[in-house]
Amino acid sequence: MTGAGVLVGAAIGIVLLVWVANLIRHDRLYIGYGVIFVVGTLAAMVVLIVPSLLDAVTRGSIALLPVAALSLVPLALFTFLMVYVFAQITILSNRVTRLTQELAIRNARQEPEVDARSVESR
């Protein structure tokens, strides 16, 4: 890979790391998902930056696939799409948690009224 390709890959990795950190900070992405993306991104950046690792990965991918190694852009788009999907799952999960808590609070407030009515009817 050329020097420009390594720089583009590293820039994409830095943007992904900043985005994931921001999502975690604003409670829009579970910390577990964030750790997976951060570790994966850091590993990919190390492979890009260290020439011997990049050569080994390139040789391995050519041995497994008859075509040239996969393009960096589709992989980056796929990774960003996965972060977006996991962020949406986190948002939905947080909404379900809040809704469940609200229902529990409402039920707890209504129980004394129900108990008072049952005592009066006896």
C-alpha cells in the first residue's frame, strides 16, 4: 500500500475513534460495543502503520482470495455502518429501559389506591 493509502487509512481510523468515543460519552453507544470498535480500529491502524504486518496481511489475503486485497473504502463504510447500527440499538435499548422504569413507577403509585379500595370494600 502506498504512503497516501496508509495516511487515508489512519485518518479514517482516527475519525472512527473520535466518533465512537463521542457516542460513548453521550450514552449513545454501549461501552462494550465501543471497546470492540476501538480495539478493532487500533489493531487495523497498527497493521497499516507497521510495514511488515501490512505485507503479511496482504500476502495472506492474496493467498485466500484470488483477487487483490479488499478495498479500504468499502471496509471503512461497512465499519461506520456497523457503528451506526449499534448506536441505534443502544438508543432503542435505553428507551425501553426508561419506558419500563416509568411503567414500574406508575404501577407503584397505583398500588396504594388499589389496596385502599379493597380495604374499603370489605
